[in-house]
Amino acid sequence: MSLDNGGFALPHMDLSELRWFSDRGRAVQRLYTSEQCDVIVVGWEAGQESSYHEHGVSESIVVVVEGRITAESEGAARVLGPSEVLVTPRGSFHRMRNEGPGKAVTFHVYAPPMQGGVSAPYIDHTAPDN
């Protein structure tokens, strides 16, 4: 299935065992990292959003696994639902948010890995949730 934004749809992804959320910020779980790419899963509570940012030398592919995410880039916003994919070229400023009402989960691949890590604020799964 082709999407107007140049993306594509994927079959169902079952990441139910990786669902994790925090009311203090986006909940990030790093699944894999190498010199070629970073792979993370992000849990979004309703109302959580990223900063307006770009990924430096990295390109990204984001798959919405659960819920709905609004992606904004260059003044245009689009809502993506489960199995829809957002491809962000290097140097493209953008932001993402969960406008609710429910939770959302996204699966991200960054290649090459982002210098400086994922845009803040986020809560890493390895950090204690106090």
C-alpha cells in the first residue's frame, strides 16, 4: 500500500512484550545498536511529543505499531496509524506527537546511528522510573 507522503505500509508487528510507558516522557527502549544503525521502540502517552529536530547524518524509518502519531515536517502535518511508515531523510526537521486519547507505540531505525542519541526529553528503559 502506498501512502501520499512517500511512505508505505507493513504487515502487523507484534511488539506487545516491549510495551513500556512513562508519564515523565517518551519511553525509549534500545533494541539494537551497531556502527550501521540504531533500533528503538518508543512508548508515547497521550500528549507526549518530541522536540522539533533533525537527525544530523542519519535517515530514519518509523513504523507506527499501536495508536496514532501526528508527524509534522516543513509545515505539513499528517496522522499515521498502525502499520504506516514515516521515512525522514537526513537533514529534514520534523517532530512527532501523540495527540491521544490513547497510548501509541512506534518502532524506529536510524542509519547510520544518530550522533548524540535520541532527541530529549525521553525516559530510557534502563533508567529507574522514580
